[in-house]
Amino acid sequence: MSRSADYRVLRRPVPRSASQRTVGQDCRTGILLDTETTSLDHAKDEIIGLGMVKFD
């Protein structure tokens, strides 16, 4: 994406150290998604930014 004229990478994510799970504890993964738009009308406005953070 950083080479595309359509997208701009503001900063690269920094890996975080993994936490240790308790034996027998389930782990699920999710992604928090934040969108930035030019306004609220989906028919004429555009998405101008996306932010994503993966978490367990």
C-alpha cells in the first residue's frame, strides 16, 4: 500500500511482546477497525483512512 498513489501509510506498527496464557485458557483473536471518512453520506462521501489493531 505504501507504493500506491491511492493510499498513504502513516506509520508502521511496532510488534508488541506476547503475553503468556494460563494453561487451559482459550484465546481468541480480534481486530479493532477505525475508519475516517469525509462525512457521513455513504452515497457521495469517501473513506480517507483506516486504522487496524490486532489483539488476542
